[in-house]
Amino acid sequence: MRLFHFSDDPTISRFEPRPVVVPSQRAPGFDWLNGPLVWAIDDWHQPMYLFPRDCPRILIWRLETSTPEDIRRFWDGRDSRMIAHIEWRWLERWRSGVLHRYELPAAAFEALEAGMWVAREPVEPIGLETLTDLPAALAAADCELRVMTSLRPLKGVWDTSVHASGIRLRNAADWA
């Protein structure tokens, strides 16, 4: 299995555990996830991070338990494995963005959910690739991009039978 960390900094030689910038409400016993950690994403889920860091986005994918109705509703006959939603105001920053994808040693990490992994100790990358064409990288990952005026119409997606991951939604134009 391959694990990655995405950054706009191409000079990281060692990832030091650090707390999250904006702590999340965690289930009892999981407050440690707001503490000092190194975060990584697995290969299958990496389309979630093929965006500028602060870009608000919602990605969805089918589950074995997804209903035919929800699949029709969201995929509308298309067959991409994932769909990413961003706001129009972020489109040009995404198109012109550059990211650095660090590969990290899987043995240093423990699994969470939705492809997320954490390490409690410093981690040295084992590879680095600069991504200069984010649209091509997203397409190569079989992830369809949908651009919206607002992400707000997707607020109910978490109540459907598909998996939804929202990232940096505090930066969305009218999310609150």
C-alpha cells in the first residue's frame, strides 16, 4: 500500500507530528486525533487532496450499500469512481495550482477511516513528485470534477447512502 502527504512546500525532509490547526469535535476517547500527528492518505483516496490546501471541497463515492436511487441521483449515468465538488471561485486556483506529493513509509502509520492514516512519531518521506497539472491528476484517478456556485446544496449528502468527505468547508462561501 502507498501513503501520501500533499503540500505546497517542496522542501520537507522530515514530517514532525503536529496538532491540527482547527480541532474537530471527536468521539469519546478520540481527542488524541487533534493532537500531534503526521497525517497521510492512501493511494485510492488521494483525489481528496488534489486541490489547493484551503480549497473547500466535497468528494463522494459509492459504497457497497449505496442505493440505486442515490447512484442515479449523484452519478446520473456516468461511471467515475469518485466525484469532487468545488466552488467556481476556486476553479482557476485549482487549474493553475502546483502540489508536491510526498510518499511516506506505510509501516510508520496506523489506519483510521476513509483512507486516512496517522503516525505519532516523525516520518521521513521516501519519495517526492511535483504535480503541475491537477486536472490531469484528478482525471487519471477517475474522479469527475463538478464546479458549483455554492457547496451548500450538498449539505444533505451525509444523509444518503454514498460516502461523503468534506474538506476545508469552513472556507466555503456560504457553508455556515
